[in-house]
Amino acid sequence: MTSVSAVFVRPDGEESKAIRVLNFSFQKESYMPYTKLSMTFSANEALFNSFDSPFDYSYVMFYIDDECVHKGIIDDFKLTDESGVKIGILKSRGFTSLLLDNHYEPGMHTNI
């Protein structure tokens, strides 16, 4: 059986692990230099009991069978309470997506 989990890392290095992933979408397109991850998980584990700001986390690592297949920045992260069950919803891009932010704007550039 395939095991799936995610580890959320805070700036101070503290980690929170989501073991019960309800569903996920993992994309790596042929000519794109980064991966995309969308995931819904049960946030009832002890580390997610507080409803602090979800953006307290710096990045997320996504594992399939104990192999890290995604490590990236968190674009959107919500914690909701549906009928007494805490649900986390995450969208993330791989760190290599930041390389696309290193382009000049179109036009003539002088004084470079």
C-alpha cells in the first residue's frame, strides 16, 4: 500500500506532519521547471490543534512512500472546521518556480 504524507516547516525549523491525506493532485509538466501540489488533509492531528495563521509555515515537503517528491513554497493554505472535523487545504509550487521571477520586463533597459 502506498503511503502519502506532508511535512510543514516553520521558519524556526519546527515541523508539523499531516499523515491523513484525503486527496491530492501532483503535477509536473514536461517543459515547466517546477511541480504543483494541491492537497486536502485531516488537520485533527495534535500538531494542527491550534488555528494559528497557516502562513506561519515557510514551506511544505510532500512524500510518497517516504520519498520526497515535492518541496515548495505555500501559495494558499486554509484550515477549516466542517462538522467538527478540521480540514486543511493547501496549494503549493516547487521552489524552482522562483527562477521564473528572474526575467526582465519587456522593453529597452539602459544603465545596466
